[in-house]
Amino acid sequence: MDWPAIASILGERSDRPIVLIDQDGRIRMFNRAMEQVLGWRRFQVEGELWARVCTPPEHVEEARRWIADALRGALWSFEAHALTSGGGHMLLHLEFSLVGRGETQGLLVTTTRWMAAEPAKRVIHGRDFDYDINTDPPGFGMVTRLVVDAERIRLEEGTRCYAVIHGQEQPCDGCPVLRPDESPWPRVFVRHIQNGTASAFEIKSADRIDTGLVRIRTRLVTNDALEAIHAAKIQQLADRADLSAREREILMYLLLGRTTEDISTLVGIAVRTVKFHQANVLQKLGADSRSDLLRLLF
């Protein structure tokens, strides 16, 4: 029996706002009552991802999580943020029912209560994103394109970058676009971010892509990622110079700034032997000194 089809028919006849979502998170049925709540017409949203079309940008990840949890039967109700066709924000109380089995299983989502909600100012934190902004007055900072984690995000027309990205009412201090005219493009900035015990670096680049239009890219690089890159570059140097296993070990400690005495203790060999391996490493890599190794690494 085609339970998703039956659910769609029942949903159409219901006076409650109902949506049918498939296993990919796409809207398969959007009834008339739901049209009245969010303002979207079914032809605008059916076949589209709920998280992309009907969710405010700052709640996309949240939407993906509740859909995934509900589809695996781990969640039966949720207070979800939704986006109206006019860019307004709604808070929906949703109840979930699973329909169908296997590959045809879907999620029947019934809205039992709804109310207007204030939009959050800042939509992005700790994520990779690109956005294009207008740099000509009076439209300075107007976002013409926003892509978060490789997914295009729909924004209300006239949204300013300093509001939606940074939660401010005015352009940010240190805005890469507002640097002096002589600053070359692209402009790159690196900022250290500390969130509790987690540490990362935010790398932001701004480049002019057209008259009056700048594209800004932001990438978050964690300390774990930096350590992995560092280890990979050491491995590349060692492979290129055909270093032995012991020489690779000595190279790693040299690049960490360890003294010959430290290396002797850590590796368990004599200081004289450490100096012998160090000389071989420098010769094979074509480095003049320990400090010159950093030049090869970067």
C-alpha cells in the first residue's frame, strides 16, 4: 500500500497545516492550510528542501537535525523556526508521524500551533560561507548572494551583511571592503577564535568581482586541521629527501623547536648521535640551518 500517497490525500483534506517530507528532506506535499500559515504556494516549495526554502538561514542546521531525528523515529514533536514567503519568521509547534516503509518512508509533519517570531540577527557562526555584497552607496553592504556550507541561502531583499553575518546595525570596524583605496585585492584577514577549550582560525578574503560588487569568503580552520597540514608537509619534505625513519623523527622534533638535548631524551639516543642525524637531515634537504628548515616548510 502506498502510505505516502494516502498521507498526501488525507493531508490535503485536513484543515490543519500539514507537510509531507521525504527521506531526503524534500517537501512532497504542502497543503492549503500550510500555504495560509507560511504564505508559500505549493508549486513554489514542493520538491524543494524544507531546510533551504522554509527555514531562516540561522536555523538551517537545526532544521536538518530535527528532520533527520524525526525520520529515524527519535523525535515526535518540535518547536521549529520557519520562514514565510515574505521573509517573516514564524515559530511552529510540529508533531511528526512516520508513513510508509523502507525507501518510500516519509515524515508527516502537522503544525498544531504557530506564532510570529523575531528573527535572529546573526545567522552564521563557526561555519564556512561566501557572500557577495553591494559596495556602492546607498546600497552598501546589501547581500546579493549567500552560500553557507556550499548551499545557497535565500535572504529577504535588502538584507545587509553587517546585520545578517555579524549582528550589527552599522558596518563593522575593520571591514575588508572599507580599507583604504590603495589596499590591493584580494584582501586577506586571519582572526583567532577561542570558544571554551576549542580553538580555531577564521580566514576571510575579500575580492572585487565586478564594479560595485565584492565577494567575501570565510573559512574556519581548526587547530586539528592545522596540525594535520603541518604533519603532511613534514611527510612531503621527508619523502622528497628520502629520509630514513630515524631522520624523519629527528626532522619532526627539529621543526618543533626541540633542542638536541631534548631530542636525545625523547628518542633515547646520545646527543652526539642526534647531531649526526641532524647534519644528515640538513644536507639532504639542502638547508643551511635549523631555522632554514622553516623556509622549506612554508
